[in-house]
Amino acid sequence: MEADRHHVVLPRLGRIKTHESTRKLARRIEQGTARILAATISQSGGRWFVSFTCEVQRAQRTPRQPGVRVGVDVGVKHLAVVSTGQVIDNPAPLNANLRRLRRQTRQLARCQGSRDPAGGRRPPSRNWQQAKARLARTHARVANLRREALHQLTSDLAITYGTVVVERLNIAGMVQNHRLARAIADSGMGQVHRLLAYKCPWNGGQLVKADLFFPSSKTCSGCGTAKAKLSLAERVFDCEACGLRLDRDLNAARNLAALLEVSEVADASNRMIVVAGSGTETENARGADVRPGAAGQSPKRREASGPGRDGRKTGTAGSQGSAA
């Protein structure tokens, strides 16, 4: 329960002063539009945080441009490129603080830790504790800078546009490229979908996710001609059919924005719409996959499965995955 706008009262801990003002939450509680359900205490980078789980009555919101559909292409060089031409630079907080992290890591390694060379345990030195705290603060700063950039990007998109189209990305497969793994992880592009998934409905918009294999970068946004190959080194898309010459990321963003106009799916109950899906991502008239037992099987396991009672092939019990 909150005491005033600069203090909170927590069980067992009592009255605690907060660094940030809690006037917005206090105002909602006074008006009766919010109710605190729980409080969580956490520590990160030498700082303590209290997070309140609240039940809030939200008013109906409308985006600033409800009839505008935009495509968003996330990347490494630029955090996002919008089909309207807006380019959001990637702050790359890890790359900016990499030199400091290396220096602090070397300082921590030179300090006397909690284990001696003989294998026994001993109390860590004060220098080791201070070096560890400095390193933790730097890592927390990098994470906060990345989180702030992602929240600013997603909030601006959700508040401004009525429909936001993004592309599914295989982040786990992309980081297998060791030359780009650090830059991909530093951009935090995988968090864009998660943040837009709840911010778009909050602001009265909808989020559309294109299929993982949709060729947004290889397709010409002018004539629709798709290239067979397009390497990552080619940053400018040059169409041989119509002569369009455009930035690679902007061309992909325009293709994503036009995707909904071709494959529009109306669903009033679910604001997250999947278009141009394949496999288990699309639903049939039955409302689910035709063969849910074979969804988690590899092609070899499907072929090896024996026929069922009705003559069709069915998967073995060990190859079926459980759905939560």
C-alpha cells in the first residue's frame, strides 16, 4: 500500500522512500481506477526496485492514424525501418560500452576472489567485491539503454498507426552466425514483437505478423518480382524488371505494409493476426491443424509412421509434442 507520492509502505520492510515519483499510480488509486494486487522486490546492478502488479481500468484508445498500415523491418544497422521512410538508428549499447566492460572484467580477474589456488574457500577481498559491483552496474546500464530504445520505438508505433505489420524472425538461427551474433543480440530485435503484441491492443490497433519465410527483402515493392538470391552484402535492392533502386530495408518494410492489403484476415476477437502463414501457423475450417499429432514430427518421422485404423499414417506416441 502506498503512503504518499514519494514513499511506499511494504510488509515487513515498512516505509521506504522511492527515487521516482509514484503520483500516477497514487492518482489512479485515489480515483478508484486501479487496485494493487502484489508487490515484488528485486535487485539489479546495485539498485533495488519495487514492482507493483495492479489491476487497472483502461479507457478505450484510438491511434493517431487509425487507417494507416505500416510495415516495420528490424535489423542490425538500423533498429527499425518503417515503410513511411522513418529510420530509427540502433543505439548499440553493448558495442558502446564494450571497451569499459573488457577493462572491468580484467580488473575483476586480477582481484582476489573467494577461492584460493589450493582449491579452498576464503572470504573475497574488498577490491573483488567493488570490481564485481562495477561490472554489474555496467551490464545493468547496457540492458537499460537497450530496453529504453525498444520501448520508445514500440510505443511510438503503437500510438501512431492503426495496423503494424512485422515479420517473424528466427533469432536462434540468426545468432548461429558468429560474425553477427553479438550485433544481433545487442539490437534486441526479438523483443520488438513481444512489446508490440500488447501495446497495439492497448492503443486500439492491431499487430500483424508475416510468415517466417515471406521473402520481404527479395521481392520488389514496385512490381512484385522476386529475386532468387540476395546476399547480406547487398544493401541496395536493384530490380532488373522495373529498374527500381531502393534501400534493402525500406523495400522490405514496404512489402510488409502491402502484405495485409493482399492477405487481409478480419478477426474482431483476436487483434494479433497471422497472414501468409504456412504449416501449423494457419488454421483450417475445423479451427486447428488437420493432423495435430504430426505437427512436432520431422519429415523422416512422418514417413516412418505406420498407417492408422482409417488407413492414414499416424505418428508414434514418442514423436508427438505436448501443447501447453
